[in-house]
Amino acid sequence: MLTLKFIQDNPELVIKKLLVKNFDAKEIVENIIALYEKKNKAQQSADQAKAEMNKISKEIGILFREGKKEEANKAKDRTSELKETIKQLDQEFASNDEEVNELLIQLPNLPHESVPKGNSEEDNITIKTGGDKTGLPENALPHWELAQKYNLIDFELGVKLTGAGFPVYRGKGSQLQRALINFFLDQAREAGYEEIQPPLVVNEDSGYGTGQLPDKEGQMYHITEDNLYLIPTAEVPVTNIYRDIILDANSLPYKNTAYSACFRREAGSYGKDVRGLNRLHQFDKVEIVQIAHPVKSYQVLNEMVSYVETLVQKLGLPYRVLQLCGGDLSFTSALTFDFEVYSAAQEKWLEVSSVSNFEAFQANRLKLRFREEGVKKPQLAHTLNGSALALPRIVAALLENNQAPEGIKIPEVLVPYCGFDLIN
């Protein structure tokens, strides 16, 4: 959430920058400023009324002692009037404050100055490519047919047990999943990330803290009886570890990694573009999260992007890195880089990671701050996160790109984790 002070000090800048995200903030910004002024006037009037009441209260005793009973009673009547005025002003202040907050949470994060304007993913900019596209054998199969051929993933059984978008992994398919999870976690720990095993459900405060609520409540599975939500990513519980905390600046950055299942309702579209593992309601992912000093957060972002790149390189997958345009940038992100790997049999690019800097946007919601040595007032930290990596499309690309007449070859780095080097 943008801070009220920043909006007050820079209304035109906020409006201009959010247009890069194709968001017209003019009316909301103007209403926020008008409501804030109204709230301040109510507060000033209440303070004046309280000061007058305190003064009169002190005079009442003196008037009674001096025998001025009539004047004392008039003063008491005046204090009663002031109490009612103060009550009304306090209610007005609280109402205005609530309205301001309701408007504040509607404003997306401001995009970084480097973010290009654009309407959709078609306007994203490719900033880097790597790896070689695989030459496939004749009659190469897409991953959903390979999964059936080698009994790795049962999509129909998943429909029977739960519904579309909930596949069942079997045999070597399950082992490959577990191998990837352990490989990604080990790599993250070696890179200095502390491993967390978070809950798979969170409360409303946690969803609000990272910006999923109220923006994406329709995309999350809601347990209505307990008012809990299945997590769409481990980012939510892990980042909320630091909610309502003041950190020591000398301890920054904090680095965490977590494996979790992820649940997303919005994945229910149909067609060839979402067939197989391309889009699911439930999938596995290893996440990396950092809490950083504002001065260093973009250095941290670059380090996280470089780290994710090493993962796709070690898996031997052809990849590209995209800088997202304003129209494709998320509600909470200031700058995002997407990683896509090439799916040879489908002849298409598949997104496997988003690495984002949210600057102070989430931290303001979370009340996540840090204190510099010798500085009394704490400051908002910056939060960052990235997929490292999301499994379904990685598995899809690995199966398709590594198919050979003798079977599916396992990347060398995964062999110690799988216990086999070929699926046949």
C-alpha cells in the first residue's frame, strides 16, 4: 500500500506513474486528499473542543467554591454540549479514516521508472536468452502423452478424485517431483536462504499483508467456516513472518526459502494452451523471499534474478528472461522479471518464475519496519520474492526436451536426487 504522506506530497506523480500500469488513479487520489483534509479538520475541531472542555472543567470547581452556582451550572451544561460535539467529531474522524484506507488499498504499487508502458504480455521485453533449443526425435510427444506413455502423471484420476487441474503423480513421476523440490531447496540453502516449512492456509490478515486481499479473493480457495485461505504461493506465509515487526538494519537482508503446494482457483480455463501441466489449480513450488534495506533492494533483485538463472541453466533448459511491461505487472509489484523455458514438443515458451521487488508496498501493509543505529524513527523495509522454481512447467519442459528413442533422459544434477538417469 502506498503511504498517505507520499500521495499527499506527490499526487500528480502517483497519477502519472500508475498510468504506466494502465490504472487511472486521478479520482481516487483526489478523493483521498479531500477526505484527509476533512479528517484533519474534524481532528482539529475535536482537539479545540477537548481543550475548551478541560479549561471549563477546571473552572467549575472554582465557581462552586466562590458561590457562583448559576455560572457553574451553565459551565456544566457547556461541558455536556462539548462532550456530544467531541463524540460526533470522533465518529466523523473514524469514518473519514476508514474511507481513506478503503481508497488507499485500491491503488496499485507504483512501477519502477524502468518499467515500459504496455497492455499485456505481448508488450513484455526480452532482455536475455540462454540455452540451446533441443532437437527432438521424429514423432516427438507433448508432455501429457509422455506422462501417459511412461505412467508418470494421471490426469483423469485427478479429475475423479478432485477435478480438473489436480493431477496425480505416480512412480517415477512422483520421484521426479520430489527430486526437483529437494534440488531447489538444497540450492537455496547453499545460496544462504533459511528454509521454512509454512502452513498451507493463512488468515485474512496474512492475505491482506502481501496484497492478495482484497484484490484477489476470487482467485483464492476460501475456507468460509474458519475464514481461512489456501495459499496461492509460499510468499504469503513466509513474508508474513515479519508482519508487525521492527528489524535491526544491521541484520538485513533476511533470506528465506520454502517449498509448498500452491492453490489457485483462477486456473480453470480450458483449451490447448492450458492442457496437461501448463496450468493447474494445485501445483508445487519452491519460493525465495528477501526482506531488504531500501537502498539495496534493487541490487538484491538482480542477485535473485541471477540465482534463478543458475537453476534453469543447471537443468539444461533453454530459457529467456522478460521484463514485464506496465500492463502485465501485478498489483503489488514495482518491477518484475519473468523466466520462461522453451517447451520443444509444444513449440512454445512456458513461464516458470516471476522475480519481483515490491519496494515498501507490502511492508506498509505488514507494518514491517527496520531501525538504523542511532535513528529513532523506524523505516519501512523492502520485500522481494521469486519462484525458484515452479514445478509443473519445469516438468513439462524436462519431459519434452529430454525425450529420446530410448526414453526420457534425466538432467545430470537431478540423478542423485531421482536415483535413476532414464525414464523408460
